[in-house]
Amino acid sequence: MLDFGYPLRESEMEIAPMLWRIGLSQPIPWWRKLWAAQRMAALEADMARLAYETALLETIAQTKESYYELYYLDRAIPIAAKAEEIFRNQATLAYGELSAGRSELNEAFRAESQAAQLEYDRLLLGEQRFAQAEGFKALLNLPSGARVGPIRSAPAYPVSPSFEELAARAERYARELQSMGLDARRAAYESYLARLARIPDLTLGLDLAKMGEMTPGFMDMFESKGKNPIEGAIGLELPIWEWRNRALEREKEALREAMEREAMGETNRLRAAVAAAWYRVRLAERLVALYENTLLPQADAAMRQAEAQYRAQLASLATVLESTLAWQNFQLALERARADRGQALVALERAIGTTAEARPAEEARP
């Protein structure tokens, strides 16, 4: 600290008047306090970096989720349009076969109403696709006039079959857990600083005074050396607020324990979140395989067989309508399962803080 003094009134007893005074003082904290403060500053920088990485990864995750939802909508709209066309053709066929007795009026009404319902669903899907595309552009910071083209694939990769491996990976890479760890470390340094608060800080000072001419009455009594006085000073803060220091120490120690317990609780919550996301991925993978390999081929074969039997007058039009409806539902369910699989992968990656594929120990990477 730099200070300057100027006398407002001269003393009558002064040998020589002081014209002005300038002083310089500098507090010097205990070196362990400086070390702890430096460590806390480094932790603050790490926490800011971690907050940026967390926000970036969350934006990427939301973009992926929006991408998979757009995939489903882009697949569902043409499926609904194709099914609508099939039901309209079947309604026309049913009305034409009424006179021949090969169809009934309720079958024609059912085919027609199903086509109308699919037209309504297709319009809703189109509007939903528009809203989803706008959100996708907002996540990517694209201009409002940009066009999001059709998305034709839902990429996925096989996840690690070991839950323990994924849980260990989450404990290493999850940003939430890292943030809790940094909070606990900062609380530990704050507790340490509170214990050091009773150690007084040292203050060093230096004063320089500019003196005027010696008072005439003292000139014969004292020999004037023509030098201005220089004064050095050393000071210590008195640790008189011991009760306050003890209260501060107890407060910081309680905060440190709370942060450590919160970090332990976050570890348990993280493990549960990884388990839930891992289950979602495994379930979605099984559903995709079930629809691709079993249900959809069976529905397609049943629809073709029902159409052939109807032409051969071995089945009713109602059977054709039922098989067509099942085929359409399984088509939509397959695309929904593919999109859900991708979104479940995003949830798992969000939980563990990195990708979820199987990694040999020597190839593990952040």
C-alpha cells in the first residue's frame, strides 16, 4: 500500500517542520496460505473448463437425440403414405366387389376409415417433422432458411456387454462426478485456509519524510546533517478473534465433509443411471433384431398370403385388412425401435461421459 501525508498544522515544539511524508507497506501472508490460494485458483480454472466441456457434450447429445427423432419421422411419413394408398385401393376394391358378394359394406367402410386415419397421421407427422427440424437447426446454429434434408440411416454400434466396465468408465469420465470431486477438493483447501487463519500475516513498511529548515532557536543546539528521516516498520496482525476463527474452521470442515458425502452419493446415482441406460440400449437392440428378423418378415408374408387367398376366394377382405394393418404397425415399430436404440445410446454416452463400445484395456481412451 502506498500512502502520502501532509501536515495540516505545524507543531510549536518541532525542531524542523515536516513538509510531507510518503510511505510504502506490503503485507506478506504466510507462505502456506499463498500455496493454498494458488491451488484453489487452479481448481477454479479446472471447474470452468469442466463446465464448458459439460455444456458442449450436452449440446452434442441433444443434437444426436434430435437426429434420431428426425430419422424416425422421415421413415414414418412414407410408410404412412404407402399404407394409406394400400387401404384406399382396398376400399375401392371392396366397393367394387359388393355387387359380386365378395366383400361386405363394413369392410369397405373400415378400409376407407383406416385410409382417412393414416392421412391424418401423415399430416401430424409432417408438422412434427417441421418442429423437430427447427429445433435441430437451433442446436446447430443454422440460419432459419436452411433446409434439413431427409435422414436415411440411424447409425449405431455394439455396446460393451460388461456393465462393470461401463460403470468403471463412468467413474473415470463422467463430468458430473469430476465436478463433485473438484468441489470436494476446493472445500478441503478452504478448510485448510480456515485453520491457517489464526497465523498472523507479516507487514513490512518503509516511510520517507521531507523536512523543512530547522527552527532558528534550535540551530545552535543541534547540528544539522541535512538528511531527511527514513523509517522502517514491521507489523503483525494480532490473532484476537480466536472464536471467529474456530467458527470459520468448523464451517469449512462441515462443508468439506458435505462435499465428500455428496460425491459418494453422486457415484451411486451415476451407477444407477448407467444401469438404466445400458438396459434401454440392450432392450432396443433386442427389439430391432426381433422386428427385423422375425415379426416384419412374418407380417409381410402374411399380408401377401392373405391377398393371394382373397384372390382365390379362400379368405375374406377383412383378413387382408388385418394383415395390412399389422404390416404397417410393424414397419413403424421397427423404425421407432431403431430411433430408440440411437437415443438410448446417447443416454448411455451422456451417463458415462464417453462412448460405450467394448475397449481392450490397452486401447482405453478418453
